[in-house]
Amino acid sequence: MEESNLEERQIVEIDNTKYTVISRKAKEVFSKDKLVKLIAKYALAELQKDY
């Protein structure tokens, strides 16, 4: 697997400070609805860990 095809780096300068922005592409694509449900399940699991 080639990392270069899955990752894009860009340098952005804000207020004279340089930041590296890394965009990664996944092989598996989720719909918006499925992604929201996945994030919600993860958040609930994290909250339940604390109690």
C-alpha cells in the first residue's frame, strides 16, 4: 500500500505561523448518515467508559 496516494500534505500560514495540514483518504467511504451514527456510537462508548 502506497502512503503517498492516501495522504496529502499542505502547509498553511496563519498569523505568521506555519501549520501542516494532512488530509488522508480512506479506501472505505461512508454516507453522511452512517458517519453520524458511527460518531454517535463512539461518543456513547467513550461516555460510558467514565462511569
